[in-house]
Amino acid sequence: MGSFSIAHWIVVLLLVLLMFGAGKLPNVMGDLAKGVKAFKAGMKDDGSQGTEPKLPV
């Protein structure tokens, strides 16, 4: 019950292709990749500010 069969993934792929269309899918994936890169860059910037967290006074 915890794992999905290959038939499940084929149905999901077909639904995604129907929703977005084959031409729009690369654009959606590119935007997703840009978002992940921006998130990683933001996390890297936050971690480099200092070693000790500042506590509110």
C-alpha cells in the first residue's frame, strides 16, 4: 500500500500532460528549477551570517 505501481505513474504522467500540454511542460520545469536554485541561494545566505543565533531581548 505504501508504494505505487508503474500503472499509477503512467496515469499521473498522462494527467500532467493533459493539464499542461507537452509544449508547456519544459517551461514549467524550468521555472521549478529556477525556484529551487533561488531557495538554495537564500538558504546559503542565511547560514553565512554568523555562528550563534541572536536571541530577542
